[in-house]
Amino acid sequence: MSDDTKALVRSTALRLFRERGYAATTMRAIAQEAGVATGNAYYHFASKDHLVQELYLDVTREHAVAARAVLAQGGDLTARLRGVMLAGVDAFAEYHAFGAEFVTVAIRPGSAASPFSTESGASRELSQDVFRELVEGASPAVPTGLREELPELLWLAQLGVTLFWVYDGSPDQRRTRTLVEGIAPLIGRLVRLSRLPVLRGAADDVLALVRAVRS
């Protein structure tokens, strides 16, 4: 019964976020809509931030399904990255009207909704797994020295694109799609150039910085 109540609170909250936005959806409103006591809602989810994280997980799952359909078609790094990033834009599309609210929640220090939080571990790992598959299946192969670190770098690039998308008021977020169309070949070109001895040192410096920041 407890699991059923948790699932009900979760599904109700995600529906209200879609219909009303974050600010207009209180824990009390979620509980009333779900037909449970407010204390019961808090028992399963400590705050609205935790419910936003659940929404993030749902969208990440949707993105992963669409992205893997793109990756199944093969292709080089540029084509695969373009398809995966555009699939991310599509997955978030229905939340654009109140995307800024979610970003405000996600960037707050200590927020469970942050993509870097412990609570977001499942979403983060799923998303990075997609980029790992993207890198490992690219043809021609990504240079060995980049294969381990590149998935996380691409995931961070996707977060940057999502932030741009939040504030993109163009029809169908056209500017974000234009950004993706420009970023994908640029990253693909940089990865290819990293094979050259003259740029290998710079690539190693970037990877060393990523490791230092992560630790």
C-alpha cells in the first residue's frame, strides 16, 4: 500500500507540474489532488525538489529511448551527437513554458533536483550511459585517450544546451536546434584533430583538468 501511495503522489505531482508549472504546484495541492494527507505526501517525498528530480528522471528515460533509436542507425561521432542532442531538446519540449522555474530549483545549492546531486544519481548515470554508447559505437572510432572521459564531457555539453533551450524564445526553440547543428560538427572535428601530435598535449591538459575538478 505504501508503494502504491508513493506512486500515486509521484504521478499526481508530475501531472500538476505539466499542467500548472512548479510555482503553482504546492505539496498541499499535490496531496489534495492525490487524495492523501499532506503529511503522507511528505513522508514519501521530502520536498518539491525531490519531485522535480522525479520529473527529470522521467524526461531522461524518454530521452534515452529516443537517443538509442538514433544510435542504432550507426554513423560518425558528429551525426550521433547531433541526433542525441536533438532528441534531448524534443524530450524536454512540453516543459518549455516553465523550464526556467525548474532551472531555478536545480541550481540552488543542495537541491535534490540538481543534476549533480546524490538524488539525481540514477538520471545522471542513465544519461551518461547514452553518451557512453554514443562514443563507443562511433565510426571511425574515437581516439583511445578520449573514450573514457568524453561521455561525461558530452553530458555536460548537453546540460549547457538545455540551459540555452530554457531561455530560447524562438518558435519551436529554433535557435537551440541551430546551436546543436553547430556544436556537433565542431566537437566531431576537435575529436578528430586530437589525433594529431600538435593537439594531443592540449587534449590531455583538458582531460587532466576534468579529472581534477571531479575529484
